[in-house]
Amino acid sequence: MTAPEYAVETRDLTRRFGNFVAVNKVTIAVRRGEIFGFLGANGAGKTTTIRMLCGLLKPTGGEGRVAGFDIGREGEKVKRHIGYMSQKFSLYNDLKVEENLYFFGSVYGLPERQLKTQVVAALERFGLSDVRQEMTGRLPPGWKQRLALGSALLHEPEIIFLDEPTGGVDPLARRSFWDTIHRLAADGKTIFVTTHYMDEAEYCDRISIMRDGRVIALDTPSSLKERLGKATVQDLFIELMRREEVE
């Protein structure tokens, strides 16, 4: 059985909370091995969308598939094939770096021997070996970010969801994090990343831009900039928001 062409695909994906429509008929298709940027201001619907795609929240309309599995009916299967790094640091501050990795690896159900191998590999891969015995709560934000990503990758998922992963870290740490993302993509991982930092969009293969729960633009950064005659994604974003206000 061959793998589907798209790692993530949705059609008219919708989520309502009472009368409020948080995600409004979102249709996207993310290719395998692609770095896909999901942009928008705070409150645009990015996190709600990503929670549905990760099997954490059921859609109220439309459909979606991740790693070939239906996000509404096969949420548990979806979770086994993805890594998810939330925008809020979700590891335990009162555990040591190494202990957090072991804990989350056990949550993924890794056998003991494989778990040990994966923890050692994660410590080396993300430059955490020298701080393996440090309390997680004492780490600087950039180091916590590395640990969170390392934890999300312990089970070698094929698709990685990153929900505003660089919030609160300095520019140098953000650049280093994106270098890591590109290495993961080069290894064949699909990266789905939400961000409100417009400069980070330049690092993506394609981007979509959300406003009020809707996707209002989707293409490569260069194509979108050329289409609107803008030099940067920041200028592009501002122009799209201005047009939406007028309409």
C-alpha cells in the first residue's frame, strides 16, 4: 500500500463553539516533506485548526485526513503518527531534562530498550547532553524549546505539528530552531507550523494566511509577494488584512 500524496488534507473543515465559528470551511492540502506555514494574527483560528488536525478536537463540519486517517473518526491513529509541540510549554518543570524525555517516551509506548536509545539520540540531536541532569524549570526559553521538540520526536513521527513554537524566545534561538526544522524536512518529515511572526514565513515552502477562521491566501511566499507586489510577507500580510477590512 503506497502512502497518500498528502500528509494533511482538509475540505471545508469547520469548528463552531455555540454560535461562534472559530474555523470556517478551511480547505488545504500539505504535501509530504513540505514545510507548511499556517499564519494569522492571534485569534484567527490557527490553534483550533491544529487541535482538530491532531485529533484533540472534533470538527463540527467538513472533513480532514492526517497521515491517511480521518481526524473525526480515527483520532487515536492520527496521534500515533504525529508529533505535537503546543504553544504553551507542556513539559514538567520539576523534572530533570532527561526525566522529561523518559516520561514522554513512555507515554508514546516505546519499549524500554528503544526508549533509552531514543532519549540518548534526542539529547545529542538537540544539544542537551550537557544539561541532561538540569531541572527543566531552570532552563532558558530557547533550551526549553529544544527539549519540547525533542520530546515530540521521540517516537519518530512522520508529521510534526508546531503551534507557535518560537513564541517568547530571542531572535538567535528562533533562527536556530528554524535550522532544525529544515534539517527535519530534509530527512523527509512533514512540518506544519503555525506562527504570527511574518519573517518566519519566508522559511516555509508554502504558506496559508488566516483571518476570522478563514483561509484568505495560500501559495508560496514568493508567489504571494509577486501577486500583490510586496517585498516581504509582513507587507503582504498587512495588505491582505487591509483588503479584508475594506470588504
